[in-house]
Amino acid sequence: MSGFQTKTVPAVASTAFPILIAISIVHLLNDAMQSTVSALFPILKESLHLTYKQIGLIAFCMSMTASLLQPMVGKMADAHPRPNILPLGVIFTLAGIVALSMASSLGAILLAVFAIGIGSAVFHPESSRVAYMAAGNRRGLAQSIFQVGGTIGNSLGPIMTAVLFVPLGQFGVIWFTIAATAGIVIQVYVAGWYRANMTMCASIKGGAPRASRAAALSRNRMAWVIVILVFLLFSKYVYISSITSYYSFYLIHNFGMSIANAQLLLFAFLLASAIGLMFGGPIADQYGRRNVIFLSIFGAAPFCLLMPYANLFGSAVLVVCAGFVLSSAFSIIVVYAQEMLPGNVGLISGLFFGLAFGLGGLGSGVLGWVADARGIEFVMQLCAFLPLLGVFALLLPKDRNATEA
């Protein structure tokens, strides 16, 4: 497939690092609160006697709520940017956290995670637009800074289980109202910057200089590219969901680990993902989006394929390596798609964040059924093949930057 040029992109503004850091911190707080759901899975499974199917249903409910709403929120933001919506997303998450801390049945838990899903749906598309605006011409780096906060927030889930939820139980979630309050305050500050830079937002809606290279692709070819990117998201996020939802159960079942220790190993995977994410954006800015997408997904395959057959030490090392390599793909996929359709930054952000949530939730739900039917070991063995689908990244058009000229 023919490539599209990136080397003539001017810097429309300097990179606004204070804003990027601010939204990254809120992303950390938001996703830390969101990760309380999966962090509670081992506790809820024991206290409410849930099956793997019901665990999968909880993950599915939250993820699909965010998945379906985010493209709509992003499209509305493209048409009518709303800075005031930024703190609103965290308010929904706060409501879900309070409800989750007191839920005593599966139905009540589903209502709580529905509210958390709404919070994520409101937060991510508009905040991703802010990252795009604040990036200058360093969009890979900006998206990595924004997303590393979320990855670190997600990585705190297992620590919360080990340190907070095991001794305090489900009600320990109430402590995250402090995080929600801090997130609301920061988002009010970011909304002020957003409002003051609405002229830049208008230039995003109208189309940036990068649009010229998107024009080199026909409508059909652009649709094909989006299909490939969605397929790559599927390979990444179903594998990620297999680890975040079921790896701790795998460790407990296969190696007799305690809940706390299993969660610490899951934390190591997520922390490695956060570290790897920070490498992906700058490398993609320098050497091309497609190259990093391919190496990130397909390059994780050897670690993923070996992990289900390793001993405890080997499993720990391999899952950490897989997390480090696999992590950077999403931020680069988002930037790649945004640059093809620069007049639809909110829609693209909402679509791909929504797909990430939806595919992860759908994967958790289906894998719960598989685990009940075939066992948790089979889930790990089956999902290990997913990163091989990263080979389809080679079908994407090359993005040629200055280093290739």
C-alpha cells in the first residue's frame, strides 16, 4: 500500500507540557478508580460466590458502556467542543466508586460499574483532544504522556487488592473518593486552558496541514486502514484482558499463590506496560508509526507463546516482557488514525478508546465462559496466539518522516 508523507508538518505551537502532565495525572486517577473493579474480582468472587461468567459480565458491562458512548461523545466534541465536560466525567466515576463500595449484589455492582463506564466515556475523548491540542508537532510523545497516566493508574489495581482490599474488603473502595476530588479540581484547571485555546481547537476541526497526506489515500483505502487498525486493537486488547482479568486466577490455581502475591505479579505486568508506553511515542515520532505498531504487537508474540508453559519464575519474567513490548501500540494507533482524519480528532479518539474498552470487555466476557468450560490454563494458552495477528500491521501504509527522507 502506498505511504503518506509526514515530513513537511510544521509545529503549529510549542508542546504544552504542563497541560499534558495535568491530563496524564487525571488519567492516572481516573483509571486507578476504574481499575478498582478488576482489582476487586478476587474479593467479590469469594464474598458473593461469583462464577467466572459473572466476573466476565461485570467487566463486559463497564467496558461496553464506555465503548458505545465514547464515539458519540467524541463526535459531539468535534462539532461543539465543551471544556466544562472535562470535570463531569470524573464526577460520574466518583458516583460509581461510592456505589461500588456499598454494593451487596451482582445487580448493584453492575449499576456501579455502569456509572464508572459513563465516566470513562466522557473523560477519554475530550481529554485526548486536549492532548492533541497541547502536542505541537510531537503527537506521539504527547499521546504517550497522556496514556502513560492511565496505564500507571491501571497498574495500581493489583496493589490496591494486596494492600487495601484484602485487609479492608470491598468498602475500602470508598478511599478513592479522595482521588476523584483531586481529579475534578485538576480537570477544572485543564478546562480553563482548553477554553482559552479554542481557536486552536477550531483549526483541528477545520483540518491541519497533515491532512494533505491523508488525501493521498482513497476513501476505500482509508476504510481498509481503519479496519486493519481495529483488527490490531482486537489482538492487543483481548490479550491484555486475558491477563488483567484472569492471570491472577491462573497464578493462584497453577502455583498456589495467595491473592496478594498474585496481584503483585499482575502489578509488575502493568507497571512494565506503563514503562514501555513511554518509549513508544518518541520512537514512533522518529522512526514511523507503522514500524512501532508492528514491533509492539508482533514483537510480543514470543513472550506470550512461552508464558503458559513456564514455571512460576519464567512466567513472571515473560509476562513482564510481554507487557513492556505490547504496551506502546495503542497510543501510536490513535495518533496514526488522528493524522489520517485530522478534522475528526474527537471522533477518532472516542472510536478507538471505545473499541479498546469494548474489545477488552467483550474479551473478558467470552474468556469467562471459556474458563468455566475448559479451565483457566486453556485461556492462557489460547490467548497467547493473539499477538501473532500483529503481522497485519505490515499492510498499513508507511508513514515516512524526516529521518527517512
